[in-house]
Amino acid sequence: MKLTWRSVAATSVVALLFAADGFATWLGVSQSPAAPSGLARYVAASEAEGTVAFVMTVRTPALHALQRTTGQMDFADRSGRALSEATTPQSLPQYTETVVVHGAAYERPGADRADGPHFEGAWSRVAVGIAVPPFAPLAGAVAAAPLAPALQRIGVGTLGRVPVTEYLVASYGVSCPPGAGPATAWHETTWVWVDGQGRIRRWENVAVARFGSSSVGVRATAVVTFGRFGSPVSVAAPGRVLGAAQPAAKPANPYAGCLVTPG
């Protein structure tokens, strides 16, 4: 099965958090169908609370890299704020502050100081549109594929004393001819944990990618936890903004020519 632009464009809004500006895209555009089902139903239930806080970590052990992002989102006002820190042994921590105000997104870098990151200076406008995650098609794309399975119930448990049900969203392998995709081959598995009110409490994605002729895979694990549903969200409008707002361009499909197989 070839992965088409249409299937990439169907990527779920939860999966978009994997992308650097994913939470801004979630707030900037609405992708939940009017009568959602499957994963989209739980996304819609989470949005119905009005506001939510999240914490995302992305770990790449082979590179000794860690990215941590914390933030809050207000779906009714389409506003939110997130702070990200990326660390590797080769460089100082890199900080980014992103805000969304009524669907318009802005970001600025932070300076690393002894007492913590400092954010100052002008903001840059972030184009908000359909984001393509850095690895495989993830939940939404595989859900659009004819062979994609429905959510598979794994079991029950608790997260922070909250009873939840765990589901396997999808497990897929992707192979690309040289030069056709961001990696030669990779495999992804995605899980989601849902509470009794249908709200997403945890989202996890594990991806193993190989590049070129290498037989060694680079493993990345992304975990997003959600909480504080319905809590007030305060977002300050950015001050100086560099450049005018530009319309979001349709991103190129980095998976054209790649083969996607379930399992």
C-alpha cells in the first residue's frame, strides 16, 4: 500500500503533538469530524472540556537526546502556551516558547542562563496548517488506510489514581527506496490511555528508524500526558513580532513512494 498525501493529511491531532509546532496546529485548525469515531472520538471528548494541560517527552537514547515540552491549551478560544527544552551532550540546552492567540501562532528562542531559561526579544510568526510528523504516518494516516485495524483494547489500569483503559492504536512498518523518505525503513507502534469520560490521559509512540544501508535502528519514544481538564488558561499576546503573517503552505509529502504494511 503506497502512502498518499491524503493519508498523511489525515494524521490525528494528537499525533501532531509529535511535531515541533504540533500543539499550535491543533489549536489553529480543527480536524475532528462532526461524528467522530475511534481515536477521533476521544480527541473530541478531550477538547469538549474546553482546556487541558499537557507534558510531552521525546527520548532518543542513541543520541542521548531529550525534548520536554509543557503547556496548556484552550480549545474554545484557540489559545495556548508551551515551553520546550531540548538537550544533548554536544550542546547547551535549547529553549523555545510558543504561544497561540485566537488560532495565530508565534514562537521565540530562550537563552540558557544559570538561573534557568530567559525569553526576550521579538516573536516570529509560525505558519499553522497541516503538520507532518517526523517519523511514520502515525494514528490518523494508518486509520485512513484500508488495512488499518480498529483500536484494540489492551487492558485497564490507573494513571495518577485515575482509572484508564489502554488501547493499541496502530502498529506499522514503513520501507522507502533510497532518497524517497526521511528514513530507509522504520517501525512504529502507538498506544493511547483513555479515562471513564472518554478523555485522553496518555499517548505514547515508539518508532525505530534505519537510515541508508545501516542495520542499526535509532529508537525514539514520545509520551504525552494530559490533565487539569477545565482549568483556566492565561495566554499573553506577544509583543514585537517579526514579519507579516504568511499563509501556511501545503507541505511536501516526505513519504511518497514508501510502502506501508500493518503489524
